[in-house]
Amino acid sequence: MSKLNIESFVKKIVIVTLIFMIGAFVNRDISTTPTSLGVYFEELSNLFPDIKNTRFPQRLLLPFISYITGLNVQTLNILITFMFIFHLFSYLLEKQNTTISFLLSVGVVTTMIFQFHITYGGYPDALSLFLYLLCIKNINNKKYYIYALLSLFTREAAIVMFPILYLIKKRNSDSEKVLLNLSIPLLIYLPFYFLVQQGENNANGWEFYLVPLLNDPMFWFNKSTTHYWLGFFSALKFLIFLLPLLIKSKKDFLLILISFISINIQFLVSGGDNTRYWLIFIIPLVFLLKENLKSTNFSMLLITFIILLNIITPKYYVFTDANEGNMYVTPNDSRLHIFDIYSFFNN
């Protein structure tokens, strides 16, 4: 590595560390303890390599990394989140200037993209988003397909990302070849999925999700409708206001449309965590930010204003109790929040 490359790398590390610290300050600290479903991933890590009769044997990549590194799954998530921000900043720099890339990255860490992964300890979503980002960052080489495969072993819901990844990849490649190559990760993963799903203690197997749909195809979706749009907003908050600046062609519009459809498939087959499902919308958004956002005084002022709005409003977490079907809105206060939009519109 040349001296110039070392200096560039160190500069990125310093900037990304600052961005991470801004996110940690705004989001009120960092949790290093696995919580809720994260406890099951920590348990899987401790039992590895015996994955039989565990709750999520099909989601083994994060527990496997925890097993071989000796770090608990939430400590790993914090490190992965840092790497996500580093690669996000580097990816944006490929076409955007340092100021725009910095502001956009700060915009991301003032949303649930950051807070979910440093607060809800041990979930595999941080690793999923990191792998999706590596996919689009390596869009022109074969690593793209490796990261796509690894995303499936992180969380089977990665399958809904494949139409999005396909549309991004085929912009610069033969569409039939991309489709064929993307089918290979699925053909590798699906036999594994159905094999490990046979465990007695796997309470979240495919039967759990699909059997209720036999009587009511909208069974899961109906559980998520109460605060559907708040769930969408809660994931990226005011960053979604950048969308009108990013749609420049039919391809861009199609990417956003298919992203909406793909994400909603999750609501149809599982329901539940509205906010969590919408987190993956950051991937097509980041792709379009890099490709289409023009660096102007107006765009810099708009992004700065969006950061301010993200900071002064809580980051809501919208989810459904899978058993009772009740939907909850949990405001995750920032250190500086002064305006609760949910309360304002519901009082």
C-alpha cells in the first residue's frame, strides 16, 4: 500500500469515527448486550457447531462469526455497523465529493439504520445491510454473488432483496446472465434452509408463517396496517425527502417501485416489525444517491436540514406482537429531540 493510499485510508477512518460518534451521541449511547431475539443468536453462537433444535438454525452466519471470533453477537454488530458506515462513506466517495458523502453518512446515522443496530442487541440485520452494501459496491465483479449468498445465510428474508440487487446489477450487465447467476445462491441456500428447518425447537419455521395464509392470505399483512406508513417513515425518516431528486429515469423509478413491492412481500408472509422491514430501503436509496445526486448548494443545504429534522424528532420503532397481533409504536428519544411527530398527529 502506497503512502498516498495509507493517508487516504487514515483520513477515511478519522471521518467515519467522527460520523459514528455523532450517531452514538444523538442516539443516546450503545448497547453491548444481546436482547430479545438477539438472545437466541447468542445462544446459537455458544452451541456452535451444534445448530440442531435451536430457534434460528437457518440464520447461522452472525453466530458463526461470533463463535470463531469469541465476541458476543452484539459487540460484533457494533463493529459491523462501523464497517457499514466506512464502506457507505467510501462508496459515496466514488462519485460524490467529501462534503456530500460526509453529510449523507451523518444523515444515515441519525436514523434507525444506525440506532436499531446499536440498541436492539444481537439481531442479524446489521450484517445483512453490510452484505447488501458490499453487493452493490462490488457490482462489477464476482464478489457480488458471494455477498448475495452470504446474505441468505445471515437471514432468509434476504431473498426479497434479490429483485432489487438484480435491477441494480443488470444496469451494466446482461440481464439473462445476471438472473442465472443470482439463482445459484438460491439453489445453494434453499436445500440447507429446508434441511435445518426440521429441528423440533424451531418455532419460526416456514409452517409458522405460511399455514395461517391458507385461511387468510392477508393474515400477516393485516397485523401491520395500523401504523404502516409510520413504519416506513421510521426507518429512514426525512432521508426519504431526497427521493424526488434521485429519480432521473424509468430505470430509477422501476428500482424504487420494485423495492417497495419486494419489501411489502415481507409484510405478506410474516408481518410484524414494520420499521425493521423498511431498513433495507437504504440500499436502493444509497445507490441512487451515489449515481444521481448532484452536488449543489441546494442539495447540501437540504441534507443539512434533513439531518437537523432527524435529530430533533424521535426515532420510532414500529412493531407487532406476533401472538396477540397488537401494534406498538416505541419512540426512541434522541438526546436533542424536541418534536414528537407521532404524538402531534395523534392528539
